[in-house]
Amino acid sequence: MEEIFAKAPFGPGDPGVEQTEAGLVETLHYRVSPRPKSKFKTLLNARELFGGGHAETSVTTTVAADGTSQVLDVRHTLGTEELRETLELSMQGGRVRAQTLRRQQGTAADPSREELVRFQQGAVKLPTTTYPEVTLPFVMRGQPRDGKTRAAWSYTNDRFVARVYYEMRKTVRIDVPAGRFEAALVWMYPDLNDWIALGNVVTRLVKPLIPRYDIWFETRKPYRVLRFEGPYGPPGAPEIVLELAR
């Protein structure tokens, strides 16, 4: 099983990429809707979170001028509040490593949640390919679409780190608010052996039935996430459909 690795998903001159003093910057905007039909029992309901409508998400990716680091700044609107997640990554030798995650919910003046994680520090030692679960689709943009199954670790908190697999299924054409695109459909799914000892044979048989995340990536640079469908986070997370708007 090969590990997930990453390179910068875009370069100078790619569509929507701006050259700044900080490096290359790209901002994508998404429309987020509740999944039309839920597949799982979830504690958090997307319809309640979005007030019966939809939410807006922006993802700003900054690749340092020297190419050694990357920052993902993800912002979700939740009614009158904002959920912001900022992930700092190092990129060395073709590998990407999570360095720092900052999460804040609420308003700048009155936050209701605040969190800081330094992945490379502390008594709890995490696998090197550990990334926050909700940023994984955006971290994986630079992956090759070569048919190989790759693995990483999905981080919710220090007590909930699950192995997930990434596997391309097929190439399709899809329509999203931003237009029509050729897309690579990727499955991302958990390793059930983290919870139940199934063995390799049974795991292969039940793979079509286990909870999974469907991700559609643009087949050409800058390999944007065009669509995401599934729980936005670990089991119990809201089930959503995220689509590129512009």
C-alpha cells in the first residue's frame, strides 16, 4: 500500500492562480447543501446547521514562493457564524506533512470553539501521513490518478485517528455550479479493521457497503475538487454535497 504524497497542485499561470509576495495563491468558492438522502445516522444534521438552505465555503491555498510549504485556509458559513480551519503543511522531498491546525468557530470577537494542534510535537506521536479529515480532499489534489490504492490517516482528535484509503474509480463528466468538467471519481473509505477484526477477504467483500466519501477531482491542472459527497468529517458528521461554484 502506497502512502499519500503531495506536490503543489498548481503552478504559475494556472487558471485562478495569483502570484503574490507570499507565493502562489488560489481561492475556490463552494456551495454546500445537505445530502438529498441521508445514508447514515448522524448526530449533526446539515439541514439544521444550514437553516434549511445551503452554506458557502471558501478554500484558499497558498504555496510558498520557495515551494517548501503550503497553507490551506478553509472557511464555512454557519448561519451568522463562521467555522475557520487553517492547516499549515510542509513539503519536502515530494512528501507533505501536517504541521499546525487552527480551528475557530463563532465570530472573531466572540469565538465559541478554539483549537490548536501541533502535529509534530507532544507526547502523542502520530503517523507522518496524518491530516485533518475535512481537509483531506484538498490535500489529495496532487495525487496521481494511476489506479493504485493509497493510504493516509484521518485526524479528528488525538483519540480518534483512523486509517483511510484513496482509490480512483473512473473518469466521468459532471455538472456543478461552476460549469461542466471532466472529473476523476475517487472513493475514500475507512479501514473497518480499526474497529472490527474482519481480515483481508471479508474487508474486500464488504467494501462496496462500508461508509465512504465520493470525491470528484478535475482531471487537468489545477486538479480542483469539483464535488464532494458524504459525511463532512468522522462518523456522525453532517452529510453534505459540496460543489465548486467559482
